[in-house]
Amino acid sequence: MGQRGALRRLLHERSAVIAGAVLAAIVLACLLAPVYAGDIAHTGPDANHITEKITVSGKRLEVVSPTGVPTGPTWTGRFLLGADPNGRDVAVRLLYGGRNSLEIAAIATVLTIVLAVVVALLAGWFGGLLDTLLSRAMDLIWSYPVLLLGVALGVTLAVSGIDLGFATLRGGSLLLPALIIGVVYVPYMARPLRAQTIELRRREFIDAARQQGLSGLRIMLGEILPNLASSILVFTPLLLANAILLESGLSFLGAGVQAPAPSWGTMIAEGTRLMPEAIHLVLAPGLMLLAAVVSANVLAEAARDALDPRSQRLQVRPTAGGLDRGAPEGAQDGAPALIEGQAA
Amino acid sequence: MFGRTQRLAIAALGCAAAIGLAACGGSGGTGKTSSAVGPATVVAASAPDSLDPQVGVTTSSTEATWNVYLGLYTYAHANGTAGTKVIPALAAGLPRITDGGTFYSTTLRKGLVFSDGTPVKASDFTYAIERAIKLNWENKSFLTEHIAGAEAYDQGKASSISGISTDDATGAIQIKLTAPYGPFLNVLAFPAAGLIPSTTPIKALPNDPPPGVGPYVIAHVLPGRSFEEQINPRWAAQAIPGIPTPSVAIQVKVQSNPGSQADEVLSNSADLFDWNTPLPPTSVRQAKQEASDRYSVEPVAQVSFFFLNTSVAPFNSLSARMAVETALNRAAYVRLASGYLRPGCYLVPPQIIGYSHSSCPGGEPTGEGDIAKAKQMVRESGTAGQPVTVWGPSDSPHREFVDNFAQMLDAIGYKANERVISPSTYYPTVAKVATKAQAGFAEYTQDFPNPVDFDQLVDGSSIQPEANHDFSLARDSYIDSEIEALGKVPASQLPSVVARAEALTDHISHNAYVAVIGYQEAPKLTSDRVDFGALVFSPVYGPDWTTLKLK
């Protein structure tokens, strides 16, 4: 199937265009957070104004009341979406929090893809003992609920950090939740890709490549990997959406982004204490999270349809705690039915 | 005791676990009881950890048991500092203290009986102390470390406590201490030292507490849910001065949602709000608007502060510590605590003898801090730009306290980052010297109203590798020697050393070993039925149920 045709089909899908636009707008807004903070809100994400007063429509308002209730949305440049209990600008923190959430999700997604592809190619191509070892390792990770595993790793590493040998990640580093999320999602992608690799290995064009004397590495990279591209493309927004959700869940539980750095999850956690008096503290990050995750999911579905319009619906769906483990129809071991013909 | 909320949470969990073992409410089993009117209903956020006096330690427990299990001494039933005064309860008078403060002798009042009618004997005192030790009362170290022979008894090396001798015929009680210990009278005033019959089994009796001598009798315990305190029918005849005779029985209901708790009291479905929980902001507004004649904010003997580790940079510099003191915006912490914090700079709270009335070294405690001046001080100290890790527990509002403090450190020239961890592991973590926590949040609720109980938070002579209370690792010979000297002054004689205790408090503050943000306050909210003015708020145990009167 031609990539250009797939792109054309994708652009003709109205829901995909809207979802893509929403996601792009969120990403753009978050990237522009320093501009908004500096030129419009005139404050930073950690700067507190707890004992200050602001003027809204000619009225003097306390940023945080003496009983600790922060002001709600002012719909002006300063405190557009209100303040948090420490008198920090919610809109500014929302954008900076989005940067953190999206950065973690993006790094985690890339990490998952890289690890999953390596595992799938090695296990699917070589088979035998290596396949058994890698598959059992994937089973081991799979056997733990994703959120539980993430919390366990997050809480353990939040204080002491982790020494990777070539680098040390400190407790408060954003790379730490990215690493955790990236690792825990590897089986969800590696297993179907491995099944696809096994199926591709039996194809005639692979036999032909072997007979031409190509090495295993060249076949994997030059023949099999391009045939996995469609699946990887479909998985990418799905993984992104799930990584955002998991990051928020971990941060909500104190095992993800560490204070004072904002993330949508930590903002929701901080807001729950003041429900319902300051509902904007939960609504603002909650709606942002919803918009990002829904748009990424819609985009993923549209991408799948565009890449393989004949395929059945993928049985890999995002859930609150991770990806649905159901195997797609017509695929072995959870492999999505997106195998194309020989790579061009 | 650290982290009252932690303790309450633990208590709630403990009681929840106990539900499984609950029968349909073990009654007090303490004979006939009577109720004049009522009962008055108290809604509590969490159930006591135990209603057995020799087991319970949480504020929910002691609030309930201090008027049921009187010991030789108790606290005056009065508001404010007057309520911290130790008065004789079952003892005929204050003890005679001899041998350099190591020998206490007193006599039991005549004609005392337990709520079940059993006559009280002097040896019941020994039995209560032994039972507290055998049941591993959480604060038993106050007994084992100070009463001669108590440690040997605890370790099973002795069959009785050699330092306590009693005479049932005369009611004489003599206690020998290992060394002079001024707060020992406070120790004797713990409900855990409350007398119980010597026939009481040495096993925890949370659901069927033993009889005691006191205005109330505990009955109808539904673990984790409710219990009653009925008026002890034998109390009035005992005529112990200074301890009121209650006019109403108390029904305590556990209602974990503070909003619902407040609603019940504001709508007069319940009579007293649990002081251990702050009112939710909505309820505060409602209470101020609709119930201002039955709502007030009362002081609690607790101090909230940030410790500054004096053994590592940058806070090994006095100038750096003073810069923090200067920059503190205490008004911000009041807001973060939903208004339930009285700003202050001294380690000893206002209602405790030893509280200083001098001006704070960093400026007016209600002020918003002077960041510019503090920044200048940091520059001059040569510590600008240094990294500081601020530790704190992850529960609210402490997490927000840490955010605020870290941001303040950034503003005055440091590079602050945060380590916010689970409240259950927080104190053990920062109490390890090896953690080398540079700065962090701490709150301390009194064990008893005595200045040395607070001063020991900067006692360099008490530093130990684990479970260390001097988080700042302050080593100051003046503080250590003054704590030792004041620690020998009997609690009944504290008024004679006020000036000395205040000088120590000032010294601690002027060296900024800790950056005190203030003292927790608690809500006093009653229904319309209650005589609000008559209800005493004890600085030790909270609302004094013996003074609760229905109109």
C-alpha cells in the first residue's frame, strides 16, 4: 500500500483531521508556555503569589483567601484559569505541566518502540532459546498490572534515582518516569511485532533475500523492519495516549513527576483537596488530559484505517490501566493484521 | 509525637481492622450508669486507636480516656495556659519531691472507688504502670527510662518494679526515679497512668475497657464506629476538687468525612465537631456566617517548622539560616493551612510556659517576609547558588508547605529541589542522620505541656543515628545544658523558671536552628444546644467533655 495513499485517506477522515488539529494545538500551546508565562501571565510556573491581591474588573481579589481557597478563573491575562493553593497561575502551570507530560510521553513512546522492535526482531528472527528467554521476560512484565508496576518502580526510584552505569538519573528527573513508562509498555508492542516477524520470516521474499546471501541483520533491518512500519505507525499514537495517561496516573499517585515540577497528574492530585470549593484546579488539567488522550486515540484509529482499510478493527485498545490484551482477528500472538507485501 | 494526622490515620486503620473482631458492642461492664440528659453527640474523624488507657496514644484516644481513667495527677480543666497546670487527681496533694528530685511520695485520697464499685488501693497504681509496660504502650519509655527498676521489669529481669512502693493500708505511694526528671508529674498525668483494678487482665481491652475512676464510664463500644461515655454514678460522691461533674452523657460517632461532620453540627444533628480535623473551607465560611456564636479557633500545643541542617552547607552558616528566617512568609502558610495556623517564630508554643514574648529575629511573624533583605544576607554569607534539597511528606497541606518553602529558597538565591515522600516513611527517613536531609518540614505535637518537650527538638546531646529528633543536628552547649537544667525542674515548679525557659526559647530562635512557621489551631464548633461559652478547650486534650452542657 502506498504511504501517499494512506496519507490522503487520513486527510479525508474528518475525525482524524480534527483530532490531529487538537493534538497539534495542545503541543503547540505547551511549547509556547514560556512565551505565555513571560508576556501574558507575567509569572513563572513555580512563582507563588499566595498573599498577593489582583484587580479583576475593577475589583480587588485575594489570590488565595485567608481560609486557603484560591481564586477561580479571571479570564484575563493574569490567572486566566485561576490560582492554585500556593497562589501559582493555573494556566501557566497547565502549559508547563503539559510540556512535562508530553515530553515524558514522547520519550517513553520512543523508548517503547525502540525496545519493542529490538525484542521483536531478535525473538522473531532467531527463535529458539533467545525467543523463549525474551518472550518469558515479556510475560513477566505483562503479568504485572501496568499501573501497579509503574507505581512500584516510581516510588522506589523517586527518592534515590537510578544508576544506569553510563548515566545516573536523579530522583526528580523527568527521564525517570519516562524510563519507567517506556519499559512497562514494551510487551504490549513487542509481542504482536514478534508474531509479525515470525510470519514474515516464513515469506518467500525473505527466503529470496537469504538465498542472495544477505546477513540476518540486513534482512531484519532491510526487509522485515519496513514491513513492521505500518504496525509501528498505528501503535505510536496509541502508545502516546497511554503514556500520557500512565504518566498522569503515576504523578497523581506521587510516583511520577516530582514537585514542584507540574504535570497534569500532579495538578489534579493537588486540586482534589479543595474540591468542590476550587473545582477549576481539577477541571483544567482534567480537560486538557482528556483532549490529549482522546485526540491521540482517534488519530491512531484513523491511521490504522488509512494504512489498511481492509483490516478488521484492531483488538488493541487503550484502557485506563494499559492496552487491551486481546489478540486481533487473524493474527497470531496478538499481531495486528497489517502485514504488507514485500517492501519496495 | 510527630504527624498527628499520620497517627490518626494509623488509628483509623487499626480500628477498621478491629471491626472484624467486633462483637455487637462490648459494654463497659462497669456497673450501673446514668445519664442526666442527652446524650450529646460528638462526631469524630477517626476512632481512637484504643480505648484501653494503657494502650491508646492518639489524641482521639486520650481525649476520650482522660476523664475516665484518672491517675494520681491530671490537668486543670481550664482554657489556655491555665489548662497546662498539673493538679492532684486521685492523690491527696502534690507530691513531696526529695533526694534531689529523684524521690516522689504522695498519698491516695480516702474512700475512692472504681466505677464498678471496687475500692481503689494504692497498689492499683503499681499495677497500672506495670500493665502499661507489659502492653507495650507506645510511650512506655517515659516509664522505663525514669522509674527505677522499670526497665528491668520490662525486660523480664524483675517480677515487679522496684522503684515503686505502695501501702494499701495508708494509701502511701513512693516512686524512686533513676535521675531527676522534672516532667515526671506530666508522665503521671497521662491517661496511661490512670488507675485500674488490679484484677484487670494484662491484655488489651479496646472494646471492653476496664473500670476506672473518673467522671465518665465508657460503654457500648462499636469498634471503628461509635462508643458512649456515660456519667459515672459513683463519681459525684468522690468530690475531687478541680474536676467537674459532667451534666450530660456523650455519644461519639465516627464520621470520616469532615464536610459531613461539619454539616451535622451546623444543622444541629450532632453537638460537637472533632477538633482533630480542620473544617473544610466551605464549612468555615458557613460557620462564620451562620454559626459565629458557636464557632471559634482554638490553639493546640503543636509547632510546625522547617529544620535547617546545621552540619552541612549552606545552613551550617548562621547568616544563611537567618536569611531563611527573614524571608519566611508565614501569612502564606496560614492560608495553606486553611487558616488553622497561628504564625510564630518560637519553638515553644504560646500556651506553654517558656514561650517568648520578645520580637521575632526575622521581623513580625504575621508579615510576608523580606525577600530582598534575605537575598542580600545570602549573598553576604557566601552561600548563594548552593543547592538545597527540601524534604517533606506528600500529604496536604504539607506538600504545599514544601513547595512554598522551596520557592522561597529559590527567590533568595539558592537552587532548591524537593523530595516529597509518603507520610508513612517521611519521619523515619529524615530522622536518620545518614539521610543528611538539608532542610525539611516537621510538625511536633506535645507529649505533655512542658517546655523541654519542645526544646528537645534541638537537643544536641540526644542526637542518635536513627529516630533522631534533632533534625537540624544543632549542637549548642548552652541549649544542651539549659535543657538538662530545666529538665530537672518538677512540672509543679515550672512557674518559678519562666524567665530561664523564655531565654532558652529566645536563644533557639536567634540561632535559627529551625525556621518555625507557626502553631496549629483547631476548630471549636458546637450545635445550638450546647452552652458554647461553658465548654472548656483544654490545651492538652481538646474539648473537655465534662464541661459540655446542653441548654
